[in-house]
Amino acid sequence: MKNKPVAVVGAGISGLTISTILKKREVPVEIFEKKDEPGGALKTVNSNGWLLEYGPNTLLLKDKIVADFLRDAGLEEEMVVANENSSKRFIVKNGKPEPLPASIWSAVNTPLFSLKGKLRILGEPFISRSDDPDQTVAEFVERRLGEEVLNYAINPFVAGIFANRPEDLSLRHAFPAMHNLEAEYGSMIWGSFAGAKKRKEQGRIPRKLISFKEGIQQLPETLASQAGKAHYNQKIEKIEKRTGGWFLESNGREFGPYSKVVLNTPLYQIKQSQIPVNDYDFEMLQKVHYPPLSVMYLGFKKDQVEHPLDGFGFLVPELEQRNILGALFSSTLFEGRAPDDRHLLTVFVGGGRQPDHASLPTEKMLNLVMADLQDLLGITGEPVFMDHVYWPNAIPAYHTGYDDILRTLKNVEARNPGLHLAGNFRHGISVPDCIKSGIELADQIAKDLS
Ligand SMILES: Cc1cc2nc3c(=O)[nH]c(=O)nc-3n(C[C@H](O)[C@H](O)[C@H](O)COP(=O)(O)OP(=O)(O)OC[C@H]3O[C@@H](n4cnc5c(N)ncnc54)[C@H](O)[C@@H]3O)c2cc1C
């Protein structure tokens, strides 16, 4: 079994990381991907000088293990760090983008929160711990920081990261760091200060928001060139263990034997006929909801936009009752994202908040989006560039009760020794989280096989 290769199904960032590390540890490995290229959600398109990110736009680098992985892949020179003023983020309040406070002084003066709301934040260290082991993000924030922080900070923040609502996510699973601050220190504010040294010891590095010179897709392309042998246009339809090892089936062709199989496909794409899984476990895994999301790319001449676009972008709280979730100021974030004298905006629509909006036809969506942009950013005239991508199932929602999902994943693996289920549904949805958990799993597999 030991000398047989490991099969990795899915060449998204999870599968590519696992395959790259296995190859590095001298474990033979083969990747199977149903599309004709690597990357999964990571996809960059260069359309006559407009550099569009169809999936992730930025990577938040905060763990040394991830930074080292990118350096070892030879990507350090290719990295670009987000423009300095992208630390400024806007939240819409009363129809106007207001900067999120970045200092104590701006926090005192911000119109985002009333005086009562600000005093409520200062009272956070005096709020006692919850005895609910699996509260929603909304319950946690409202209890500790008050309604205003929930509505005008966390609600838009959750829309920006998960394309979802704080009421629909489990704090412990979606934001474990926040959960741990309360559990360990009894306070988020106090824990943020007191835990700084510990975070450094845990391998945290100063935070950096990055992409790559040619866009995010440089990452999967580089990894694919260093990972194991790849079979593209191969949709795996069956995974089966027989004497001699694991076998895969695609387009009526059989591949194998393999020592192990790592399945990296999203949970909603797992077919019951594909892996050995019982009805109960299969139904449990299908409970994970991936809300739909549309992303619209709009280009304008600079003199069409009144707002200076001096920041990362803006997010819209649900209470503001707008058509969009928010927008990135993409041409401010990184150089070379738009032709000269043009601005590129990346606008998000739908998610768990307004799922019906996500699937609107392009023309209808454009009207809704433009109505908001005209109002919020003072845009005049028609866009000079437009593109639109629709994600029917964008990002998995780590809902309350997610322990049952994690337990089911473990049960499926325990009943099928040699089968591993990996991906953004397990240890965090961000690209860096997928890299981190991919490295850990590959190291474990290499150890098992040594
Ligand atoms: C619109 C959007 C914006 C995002 N923005 C950010 C961001 O700014 N920063 C950030 O860190 N994260 C962001 N994310 C999240 C992040 O991109 C994803 O969580 C991550 O890329 C998922 O990687 P994965 O490898 O686990 O899964 P995927 O990327 O989904 O990869 C799974 C792969 O499996 C393949 N596959 C499926 N079925 C089969 C089969 N039967 N046989 C063979 N192959 C199969 C698929 O084609 C795919 O290539 C964003 C996600 C989306 C959708």
C-alpha cells in the first residue's frame, strides 16, 4: 500500500496544497480535476486591461506556516501587498459610506455608533461569559457589544466574508478566535490585548493583505506546476476500496490502485453513488447550505466617480435596505487592475441576506447595482466596462449544530480507512485557512504512510 500513489480529487486550493506537500514529502500523488484547469474558486480573468477576480480578491496572511508555504513555492517575489490606504474600510450608515474607526479618537467621533452604543462597547469587559456552547454570531455580539455593533459592524462584516447573516452562523465554528477570546479571557477587548503574546507564540505574523502580480490565479497555477501528476477534465464519479487499494472511476475509465484518496469537492457536489456513505451521513452532509452570490465588475472613467475611493471598499448593513452587500475598490486595492484613468469596482449581490437577488439576469441586476452606486459613491453615467459572474453555491455556512457535520465527516472517514474529506467546509473558509489545514492533513498522511 505504501508505494502506491495518493489520489487527490479536486484541484482547488485545498487539493493543490495537499498535493504539493505530499510531493515535497516524496509521497507519490495524482490529482483529478473535473475542469480543464486548476484553482477551483480561484480564477483571474484579464479582459483588455481589466483584471477581474471571479473568486477571492485578497488573502489575509497572518500565519507563519502559510507565509512559509508561499515562500517555498517561490511566490514571495510575485506577491503584491494591498495599497496602504486599503486599511480604511467604509460602512454605509444613513445612506453614506462612513469610515470604520481606526483609532481611539476616530472611535469617539464616529457617526456609526451613538453615544449609548459607544458606552455599551466600553462595558464589554464586564459582561459575563455565556453558558451556551453553540451560540450564533448575532447572539454573541448583541450580548457582549450591543445591538449597534451587531447591526453596523458585524452584520456587514459577515456579509463580506461569508456572504451570509450573523443569525445563520455559529460563533464557535465561523469565528473561533472570537469565541476563544471570551472562553479564555472572559472579554474580547481584554483578550485582544492580553492574548497578543500568545498569538505570536502560536505562529502568528503581522497581518498582510496580499494578492499576486498577475492576480490570484498565479497561486493555483504555480502550485499545480509543483504538485503531483494532474488529470484534468476528469470528473470522478465513483471511489471504491477493493483488495489492492482504492480505485477511481471517471468517464467509464478506471484509475488505481491508490493507497489513499483525499476528496476535496464541495459537500453539495458529493454524490451518494460516489463515495461509500450511508443514507443518514449523506443527508447530514447535504444540510450544509452554500448561499448563492453574484459578483459584478464595473469600470468607470475616474471623472464619473465623485467618491475618492480611498480605501478597501464599503459594506452595507442589512438595516440600510440596499440592493447590494458591498463593493471593493479594486483599482485602489492593487496596481494594474484597471486601464489608466479608470476605476474598477467589484460589487457583491445576494448571499444569505438576499438570495433571490443573486440569480437576477445581468441587465436587471445592473439597474439595481447602479441605483445604489449612484447614491452611495456619486457615480454618473453608464459604466465603460461590465462583467458578471454567478456563484449558485458560494461559501459553506458554518451553522449552529455544525458539530454534527464535523462528527459525520469523521464517521465517514472512520468507516472508510484511507479516505479523507478535506476542503473549505472543515477548518475555515478563507484561502489561507484552506492552505493551513491542507498542509496539516498532508503532513499527517505522509506520516501515516512512512
Ligand atoms: C466569490 C467568492 C469570493 C471569495 N473571496 C475570498 C477572499 O477574498 N479571500 C479568501 O481568503 N477567501 C475567499 N473566498 C473563499 C475561498 O475562495 C474558498 O473557500 C476556497 O477557495 C475553497 O477552496 P477548496 O479547494 O476547498 O474548494 P474549491 O475551490 O471549490 O475546489 C474544489 C475543486 O473540486 C473540483 N471538483 C468538484 N467535483 C469534482 C469531481 N467529481 N471530480 C473532480 N473534481 C471535482 C472542482 O471543479 C474544484 O476545482 C471566496 C469564495 C468565493 C466563492
